[in-house]
Amino acid sequence: MSFSSMYVSFMASARLILLFAAYATTVPMVHAQVDTFEFQTAEQQQRFRQLSDELRCPMCQNTNLSGSSGGVAEDLRREIHRMILEGMTNTEIERFMFERYGDFIFYKPRLRMETLFLWFGPLIFLLIGGAAAIVVSRKAGETEKRNPRLDNTQREKLQALLKAKG
């Protein structure tokens, strides 16, 4: 068997392996489970979508209910569907979810005493960082003032001293 035929055979095998790997990684995404819920009005369906997008999956932690395929998210979507059909308002549904899962269930936590740091923490860190930058800048300026630059006559005297010493 010649080198060129071995190369062609190798390349064909490599293509098959790559094709299989690509297929194996995309197929599971295609088979994701999709919930289908029946609503009486388009307004109910819109409320369901809104709530599913605004509430976080407690199991997935960084995915909303509509984007999660976890079992907890499926249960919560069914629960939201049931509550909407029973005539509960969005506020009542959100209160129910809050009582069960706490502030974590909301992507945008409510402004309360317990969540003040979540809301204003980044601003506090920004102010602290800005203050630190100002202090460092001022100290650097003071250092410049304490170590003034030498003019030409001073440099010449310094060079003469260094030559006499060395």
C-alpha cells in the first residue's frame, strides 16, 4: 500500500470520525422536551410566557423556566399553567413562588432590606475602587513633587561627583 493511498484512507476515516462527533453533539439538543400547554385566551398564554421568562429555575440556577429542561422547571411550568387557568394574578403567582423559593426564584430580585447588597453592591464597589484610584493618583503626584527632576547644571555636578568617586 502506497503512502498516498494510506493518506487518503486516513483522511476518509478522520472525516467520518468528525462527522460522527458533530452528529453526536447536536442530536441531544434537537431532542429537548417541549411542554405544550392549552390556554383559553392569548392573554393567558402571554402571561405564562412572561412568568416563565422572569422566573429562574431553582435546579439549573442560571436558566429561566422557559429555557430549562430540568424536572423542577417542568413542574413549575405546570404549576404556573394551573394557577393561570385558576384565575390567579401574576402578583399572586409571584408571591407563591417567592414563599416557596425565596428571592432566588426571581432573575430581578425585589428591592428589600435583604437584597440591598445585590442592588447596590456593584455601585459600592465602584465607588470604593474610584476612591482608591484617586488616593493612588494623589500619592503618585506627591512623590513626583518630592523627587523633582534635575536641571542640566545639577546633572553635570552629579556626573562630576560620580566620576570623582569611581
